Amino acid sequence: MRTCTIQDEGQLLQECRRGSHDAFEVLVNRHMKDAYRIAVGLVGCREDAMELSQEAFYRSFKNIGLLKPEARFFPWFYQILRNLCFSHLRKQRFRRTSSLPQVDGEELTAADGDGFDPHLVAERSEAKDQVWKAIGRLPAKHREVIILRHFRDMSYEQMSEALFCSTGTVMSRLYHARQKLKEILENPKGGHVV
Amino acid sequence: MTCENYRDLMMGYLDDELTAEQRKTFESHLAGCPHCRGELDGFRRLKSIADDVVLVEPEDKLWEQYWGNIYNRFERCLGWTLFGISAILLLIYGGFKMIEEIIKDPALGLGLKIGLLALIAGLAILLVSLVRERLYFRSRDRYKDVRR
């Protein structure tokens, strides 16, 4: 197998646009762990996260021509990944409640938090398990900012780039996300926090 | 300004993401507001627990197979595309041949010929309709592609 020696992202993307799988492999190796961590944070299941992150890479290569020449890869890729994860959660919820009518405005949580496998947490403790499950019960847009900040350690600027919003909106979403997380942790037996 | 106006700055302060000026503004509010100090302490505790949650990394074997799994999708996509195109071409060819045979066959009565031709025409219409519907929904799938 040929190995691509290019390291510059702009050049790699240019090669990808020409159909080079070798160049794309370099991009995949560079971002696969972040993609997996974000996916696992959004869907709460290791197997699904692996599958969804790989599918996102596959789709991003197929549509690499849509990425503007001056744009960076990861924020664009992140949009594909998050849409796939949210779509997966919607399908999961549809399967769980297929016979029940849809409630307008109901927010997208991950399987009531029970779908968030506590075995995914390293050096487990009761407090950590509770936080992980509480993250799973957050509405998707709030879970997303918590995952990006705490599990990928993104700066506000990077988050605003990935979420297509201002840093002010990032701060506002983080405030509400953390507020809801606190409410869930203080009232773990409560219903959905919407 | 009320405490609500300082909520966003509180997050930036907590995450050390404020400019020097924003920090100064928030700290001066914090000095005179016990409510915000209490709220900030609560968020600090939450951040400390959340930062402690580290996820288990998958085994190295899974990372080694990662690119291979993506590459398999490229191969399968190519395989399915070739399979689909050739199946459609063969179906069209077979359909025309069958129609030709039915029309030319003197042993078949007119009623049977019309019935068979209508059956083939019906199947062809169903196939085209299904393909068209699939293409229609595919082009409107908001999660298929992300354009930027």
C-alpha cells in the first residue's frame, strides 16, 4: 500500500478532491480519535460511535468537493458527524416509541440516559457514573456543548466554528447546559429535563 | 445590569476564556453579588466532577482496523454501483427480448399476449416509480450531505 507523506491539511484536502484515498487516510488517522470521542459522547454507545464516526468519514470523502478550498476540514466534518449522530438518536427514539404520538418540541435525549453505558467511563465511581448518565439525559444541543468542552477540550473559538455560532452563543449554551446538568444531578429520579 | 446579563461571562470566567476587560467587568460584579458567587461555586464543583469523567479508550486493534473499515465502504459502494447499473441494463435488455418473443410467438393468443405485455409494462412502471421516489427523497434528505 502507498503511504502519503503530505502533512499540510490544505494539500491533503486538495489530494482528496482528486480522489486520493492515501491522502484521506492521513486525515482519518489525524481525526479518528476525536471523531469517536464526540460520537460516543453524543450517542453513549461504543459500537454505535465507532460505526457512526466511520460512516461520517466515508460521507465526508464522498462529498469533499462541497468543502470550500479555504475551509478547514474538522468543523465541516463535525457537521456531518453530529447530523449522523442526531439522526441515529431520532431513529432509536422512533423505534422505542413507534406506536406513540410525537410530542411537539420534545428534545432529543439519548435513551433517557440509560443508553449511556457507564462501562465507558474510566476509573469508575458513583459520582462519575451519575455525571455520565446525566449527560445522556441532556437535550442534544446542550449535550453537544458539554461534550465538545469537557471531552474534546475545545476552546470557545473552536466550538463557535464547529457549531456555526458566535462565542456569545457558545457561552450561553454552556450556561444552560451546565444549569440543566446540575438540575439532573440534584434530582436524579426526575423525568426528562426539557 | 442584572445577574442574568453576567451568566455568559460566568461561563467564560469558569473556563478561563475571557479577555482581560471581560474578566475585570465580571470580577467587579462578582465582588458585590453573593448570588453569582454561590452560583459560580456550584458550577466550579460541577466542572471539577465533569472534568474527572474520562472515557475508556477502545483497544489498539480497533484503531488499526479503523481505516480498513472505511476503505471497505468505498469498495462496497463501487461494487453496488456496478451491480446496480449492470442489473438495470440486463433487465432492460431482457425486457425488450421478452416483449419481442411474445409478439413474434404465433402459439400465443392475442389475449395472452396483451396480458403478458401489460404485466411487463406494469413491472417496468413500478420499477421506474420506485427508483424515482428513492432519488426524490434522497435529494431532500437534510442529513445526507452538509454543504458549506
